[in-house]
Amino acid sequence: MPKIIPGAKVPDFSLPATGGGTFRLKDAAGRALVVYFYPKDLTSGCTRESQDFRDLHATFRKEGADIVGISRDSLSSHEKFKAKERLPFQLLSDEEQRVCKLFDVIREKSLYGRKFLGIERSTFLIDAQGVLRREWRKVRVPGHAEEVLEATRSL
């Protein structure tokens, strides 16, 4: 499957979602969608990023946008993370990395000299017609959710 680029329509995808359902991109049509990819549930940076999106969730909704978070963690892990942090949006499980590869967020990383493949913290803003309007890669958490909100307002 080809990778997506800004200005192009995002191909439909589906992933298991918290709450026992399946998220389908086509079901989000008619509203903007913020898709943020994060490396791991219950880690400090990912928790902070999710909290920032949580705290601005009502404002995103007023601006006509929904939010979903995606990582390679299991649904069970996502359910614990969502409950602990009281996240008002769905977390999607991409254990097979299909959607991660579509958005090209899998990168070689290094931790204590050991190299491995993992998710590069990234966010994508899809408009109500399903077109990718903005992307943020190598995200630094402080101020990021606010920056995405400002971009959402400009749609």
C-alpha cells in the first residue's frame, strides 16, 4: 500500500478500538480527524501527549474534529491506559503495523546502544473529506496539542 502524502486522500483503514469496536476511517467522514501515533502506553512522553489531547478534547470537538491515538500496543493495554488517564477518545491497536506503515511512522530507533524498529511520534490532520492536510513528525510533546488545535481551526 502506498504511503500517504499531504494533499492526498487517505485510504480507508480499520483497526480494533477501545470499547470493543472497530474504527473505520470512512465512518469519520464529515468531521476532521486528528490521528496521533505514539510509541507505548503508560510511558512518560506518551502519557503527557495523551493528557494534552485529553485536556483539549472538548475544544477540538467544538472545532469539528475528532481524535484517535494509535500504537502497536494490545487492546488490553489500551483499555488500561485509557481508563487510567480518563481519555475521552478511542485508542486504536495496530499490532500488525498496517496503519503505521501506511503513515510511514515506523523508524529505526536506538535505546542504550540497542537498535530496534519503533513508532516515531507523529500526528496527522485529516479534513472532513478524508484528505491529509498537515503532518507533524518527530513530535516534541510540549505545546504540540495546542499547535494541532490551531491547524484544525484553519481548516
